[in-house]
Amino acid sequence: MEIALVEGDITTQRVDAIVNAANSSLLGGGGVDGAIHRRGGPAILAECRALRASRYGRGLPTGQAVATTAGELPARWVIHTVGPVWSASEDRSALLRDCYANSLRVADEVGASTVAFPLVSAGIYGWPVDDAVGQALAVLRSATSTTVTEARLVLFGSDTHAIAREVFEGRP
Ligand code: ADP
């Protein structure tokens, strides 16, 4: 699997699936979640509501992932995953890695070969950017049993992109 780092807006990525840093309610929020629902139109939210009414009555648990179609976005699928809120006193990084691992598994299930990820938890949920990149890369670099051929980490803004590049290249 090729891993690419790009600066940009995930809603414009031409890939089979984009990952959404959703909240557990699946009913929309700010950040990348808000952008996806704004740009993707109401069809995505309608599917999310149906998921809440059927499989996820109590919300999508942290670390898990589920796919909907992508409405008006160039991608075919949106894979919704719920990152953990950053905590300085508790190590929640296994849950953050679960987001990437479970999103890849869902990508395999829907047959998506190219997948774009945002930096899950690194916005409203407060995760330090460098560590969020490290957790993402730990999962993506060790993913051997997936049929995904390209994982694209989409960094929002030049500062975030610069930090991600340093982590990617192993610079201190
Ligand atoms: P969380 O609640 O998991 O922290 P956020 O959406 O607040 O999720 O932030 C996750 C990351 O996504 C942050 O780095 C934020 O800057 C970034 N982000 C926000 N909007 C977009 C977008 N349109 N495309 C890509 N990344 C985005």
C-alpha cells in the first residue's frame, strides 16, 4: 500500500473513499464532519440517521467505523469513524489506531482501493498533531492484509502539513 501525504481539503479528493472524523451521534458536527455534510449534501446525513435508527442506536462507539455513500462528493464512499478525545492523563492512542485499522477494514468490505484520511482527533478533539500523525502512520505502515492500494493522509493547512512531513520523514 502506498502512503501519500497531501495538503488540502478532503472533500475534493478523487479517491474511492474518504474517511470522516465523525462524532458518535453520526448526526453531523464541526470540522471535517461539517465540511463533508455541507459539500456532500443531505443524502449522507439521511444514511447516517438510518444507521442511528438501526445498527447504532446508542451512537457509533469510539474507534469503530461504518460506511455510507458519498452524496455529491467525488468519492464513492464516506467511512465514518469516531476518534477519541485527547487526554493528557490517559493513553487513548489504541482507540485512535483502531480508527485507522477499522476504516481500512471497512474500505476492504466496500471494495475501495484508494482511501483519503483526515487527521482524526487532531482538531476539535485536541490530539497533538505530531502524535496524531505518528499513530496514523503506525497503522498504515503495518497494514499488510488490506486490498487498499493508496492511503492518502490529507492535512488541512500548511502548518499541519509541515508537521506531518517531518513525522513522515522521521525528522525530530
Ligand atoms: P476531531 O473532532 O476528530 O478532532 P476535526 O474535524 O475537528 O475532528 O479535526 C480533524 C482534523 O481535520 C484537523 O486536523 C482539522 O484541521 C482537519 N480538517 C478540518 N476540515 C477539514 C477538511 N475539509 N479537509 C481535511 N481536513 C480537515
